[in-house]
Amino acid sequence: MESNQLYISNRNEIKNIWLIPAMLMAIFFGWLIATKGVPIGILLLIMPFIIGFLVLVFLQPRIGFLTFIVYCFIMPTLGKHIEGPQFGLGQDGILLLTWLGIIFHRSSKYRYRHLNNDLVWLAVVWLIITILQVGNPERPSILGWFYEMRSATLYWVLTIPLAFLLMNKKSDIDFFLNIIILLSLIGALYGIKQLVIGPDAAENRWLEAGAKKTHMLFGKLRVFSYYAEAAQFGASQAHLAIMCIILAIGPHSLKKRIWYAVAGAFIFYGMLISGTRGAMAALVGGGFTFLILSKQVRILMLGGLLGLSFLGMLKFTSIGSGNQQIVRMRTSLDPNDASLQARLINQKVLKDYLSTRPFGAGVGTIGMWGVKYNQDKFISQIPPDSLYVKVWGMYGIFGFILWFGIMLYITGKSAGIIWRTRDPVLKNQLSSLCGGATGILLCSYGNEVMNAMPSSTIVYISWVLIWLSPRWDTPPPKTIST
């Protein structure tokens, strides 16, 4: 009896019937790639990996959360190198997928009662206020509201509860610190490559599309690495640099202190080559926070003296004037700097505009999404240049006071928790997290950085780890009554 793959000859019956749908699918996919182009082919190629990732997240939701942390670093460069897809929405997708993995997990090991704390409720309060802004009397575009809301509150309210559920072991502090330091170190090395060799073809296209006017100053490139742009790169590098400095002088093993010191040196250089003047606030604010939390007068005085000496060198001397990065840093201390004066003028215009709008002009009316979706609004033509100004413009003076009060409360309670921590190693780690978060909050006065990736994710998880830390601390000594 003769047969082939499809038929048995004597009965004319189909043998391997599964080959028919396989052939039809192959024809369909071939037609799809031929008509829609190579991106569809790439998507089909990676589809098995996407399906595998979905299965892993539902089995281990922690994998989804760790993927989110890494994705926050590399997402901007994906958008520069692959045109078309909205990679920013990938952050939302990974967070929501991780939440689904927890909700439908086959076990009941996730204790939702741990979410009943003030840090989570503060995020919920801000989410409610953001939702109420849909009814702002200025009637902003709903699309502008949606896109701005994601960075203004959605990532905040999704990330913090996830961190409470998935990053709740003492070893997670070491793991979190190492992963963000490693990713920032790679970012610094990639930035050095941009400075020495130059941007690649995709990055040059991005520069020529409009970013060149802010990233090429006097013929020198403001390095942006694989971050969204130079300001975010510089602020994030300053954030991690001060954290590494704090960790390097902590009571850790020699091997760890060398790792922190070497990584910190490269990351600090990454901050310099970004040409981001506002990054100085992250260094100064984070360092000063650590000196206060150390509770040692000698260290506070010595650190303060060194910090003031560094600022004095920039302000009153010409040391390093041959270095372009130091020259740009020096302009951050010049009250007559043209950029600073332009920002002050914009803030004065905004003050007049908001004087009759105590609840602001609405979420998504100022900044990038304001220009895109609310061009009919006067406020959309005013560059915010600052997270503080942006919150003020969107939520009004009442919203800004509430937001700033929340930030002060979180910072103050974090400091109080660290102040009472007895374990010296844990205290040093928490001081680095608090110092970095405080520094990036201060840095946000000059740039929109705390609401951008990866800084926002690092800050949110830092808060959670500080909130959880009392359960990992050395127990207080027992008093024995006689």
C-alpha cells in the first residue's frame, strides 16, 4: 500500500489531518508578512516567547514585576530604534499582567491585608483626585488626561501595592539595589560609548527629528544613553551615584564596598557627561539627607564642609573650566543664567493664568501631552520645565499643596523609620534609598524626572522597602526584671 503525507492511496482517506490547518496557517502568515511588512514577521517570530512569558507571570508574578523594573530602563531606547509600536504602553501592560497573575494565582500566599497602610492609601487618594480632574471646568481633552494620568498617578498606584506583595523579604533590598545599580552602570557605560564613538543611526535620526536643539550645545553632545533624554539620564545617574556613595561608606564587606565605589564612580561620570545641571540637586539633597540620618555630628559637619567646598569651588573659582561638563554644572549656580531667567518668566505668566483657576487647568493640559491634545488651551504653550510647576498647572494651588504635603509626609516618615532602625547594615541601605528618593524629589524642581522612568519606579519601590523595614530590624534588647 502506497501512501503520502496527506492520503492513504487505497482508501483515499486523509492520514495526517493536522497538516491541512498547518498549511493554511503558513499560507496566511506568508500573505500577512508580504502585505504588512517585516514588523509583522518579527512579531510572529517572538510570539512564542510572549506566550511563554505570560505563562511564567501567571506561575510566578514576581517575574513580571522584575521584568517591569528592567523594562523601565530600556523602554526609551526601544522607541528610538524600533519605529511604530507604542513601547510606553508596554509598562502598563506588564503591570496589569502582573496584577492578573496575582489575582488569579493558584495559591493564596499573597496577603492583601498588608496593603492596608498609609503609603497605599495616599496613592489611592491621589488617584481619586486625578479622576475628579476629568470634570475640570477647563474641559481638557480626555486623551490628554489619559496619557498624562499614567505617569502622574497610575504607575504610582499600581507599583506600590505590587512591591508590598512581591518585594517583602529582607533579601529583596540587596537584590533591588544590585539590579538598579547594575542597570545604571550599564547606562553609564553606554553613555560613555555615545560620547567617545557617537550615537548610532537610530539615535541620530532621533536627534535630527528635533532633539538636537537641546542635546547639541556648542558642538558638544549631551549624552542621553538608553534613557528618554539627557535630563532624565543625568538625574537618574545622580540619583544612583549618591546611593552608591552612601553604600560604599557603609558597614558592608570589602567586596561590596568596592562594587559600590566602582559603580558609583562610573555612574557619577555618567551624570557629568549628561550636561544636566539640575542633577546637582539630587547629589546635594541626597547627601544632606544621609548626613542627617547618620545621627553623627562629626560626619554631618565633615560632609557639610566637603559639600560646601565643592559648591564653593564651582561658584567662586574657575577650576575645571577646560572641561565642558564642569562648565555646564557651574552655570547651575548662576542666578543670571538665561535658562533660569526664562523659567522664572514662564512661572510668572503661569501664576497670572492660574490666579483664577484654583483647581488648575486639568490633567494633560501642560507639557508634551498638552501640546499634542490640548493645543486650544493657553497653558499648553507654557513649558513647565519642572514637575512642581507641572503639578501646579494641572491641579492648581490646592492640588499642588496636597501633592507636596504627601511628599513631605512620606519623606518625614521614611526618615523617622530609619532614625529608629538598629541594624547598622539595614540602616545604611535604607539611608541610601531615602537619600536617593529625597534627592530626586528636589531634582524635580528643575526638571520633570520623578514622574519619568526609571526614576519614578525606583522611588516608589524605595518607599515600600523603607515601610517594610521595621519587620527586618534587629529586635530591641529585652529588659529583665529582678
